[in-house]
Amino acid sequence: MNAQQIVLSLVLAVMVFSVALELRVEDFRRVTQMPGSVVCGLIPQFVLLPVGTWGATLLLELPAPIEAAMILVASCPGGSLSNIITHYGGGNTALSVSISAVASLLALVLTPFHFGWMIASNPATSSWLRGLEVDPSDIWISLVLILAVPMLLGLLFNHKLPGATAKLQKPLANFSLLALFVFIVMGLFRQSHLLTAQILPQFVLVVLHNAGGLACGWLSSVAMGVPERDRRAVMLEGGMQNAGLALGIIAVQFNSDLGMVIVASLWGIWHIVSGLTLATLWRRKDARSAA
């Protein structure tokens, strides 16, 4: 991990801690009583979006690097940002955290499996097949240090120091929202050399691909009849993939191929924008209902 990655990880951990301050152990207990909602959130990530992406690449006949990047992003699990945006949008945060944790563990097996068979069975990308390996340490660092530890500390802090928790909630919530905007600006700045008119087709593709992931979450939640708060969590888990993991794999396995980097980088920026937009619309809907 370089210095920039450490700083970003610490910011994410603080954001997760701020979310945990507004949760209770009972929230997670309710999730365990409804395992169907967790399964509902895993279906878009590991069935609908990967298979749908594979089918789309067969039909579209795009350049091999772009198709490979789309398949790789679709094969990655969600990340911690989905938990924060779910919380901001009034979704079931405990469910979002539970889905993220299970998905991160499943990704150790399912990400290489999905990517391997989809790349091999696509004529345009079959020559790109590599022995893809997801480094377990990356998953465990994300799962334990960025998600589990801050979440447990937040729950404990809330339980032991309710007065201090009440004072911290609003400033940390504001910090989390500011950090999301900073992530977007940093992503645009870091990839500014790629942001030219020539990448407009890839950008449109990423927007449509991300919309497909959100739609998969919506379809899964509607089909399984989960409540609206759970539906919001499932939609964001389906549409917010771990583009950072995809970029890491591209760097190691594909020598930072430019076509793949562009697609994964655009995903990393756009899914925050789309997630925040949805969350803002949901907040306005809740405000109107309350009024």
C-alpha cells in the first residue's frame, strides 16, 4: 500500500465509523432473521450483472480490452462506499454491510471463476485469458480494516457513550458527504489525462453498464418482495462495484492496459455520482412523505 492508498483507506474507515454510530446491534439481528434479503443482494452482484455483461459483450462486439474490463468490473464485489451511500439514502445500512461482507468473501472464488469462463467463452476476448488470481490480502484488508473494525468500534462507541455519539453524528455525517465529493474530484483529477473527447463512447458505455447494475438490483428486490429500505440497499450493492479492485487486477494481470484502465477508472468515478444521485432522490422522497 502506498501513502495515497493508506490515506484513502483511513478516510473510508472514518466514513464507515460514522455510519456505525447510527446503527444498533438489533439492526444486524434483524438482518440475520431475514437471510433472504442478503441472498437478494448477492444475486445481482454474482449472477445478473456478470451474466448480463457477458451477454452484452457477445452482442456488441466491442474492442477486446473494453469487453474484458466490463466483464472484470462486473465480476468484482461491491465496496464500502455502497454502505455509506445506502446510509445517506435512507436504505437498510445493516443489510448493505452484511451483503458487502459476504460478497467480499465470495469474491475470493467467484471473481476469478466468473472472469475466467466469461473471457474464455467470448471469441473477442478468449486470447486475453490469463490465470487471474485475486490476492486474498486485498480482500481481507478491505473487509477487516476498512469495514469490520470501524463498524464494531462505532457500534461499541454508540453503546458505551451515547452522549458523545449524539455530538459526533452530524459532523461525521457531513465529513462523509464531503469525502464522497472529494473522491469524485480526486478521481477526475487523477485520470484527467484520460478525460478527452475520445473516451465519450466508453463513458456512455459505463453509464449504461452501471444503470444495468442498478436495474439488476431493483429487479432482484422486486422479484423477492423485499421492503423499500432493503430494496435501496440491494440496488446500490448491485450498481456499485469495487472498481479499485478491478484497477489493481488490471495493473498486475494486464500491465495496465489503457483500454481496460479507462473503463475501470470511469466506473470508479461514475458509480459514486449515480449512487449519490439516487440517494439524494430517496432523501427528498422521504422528506416529502414526512411532510
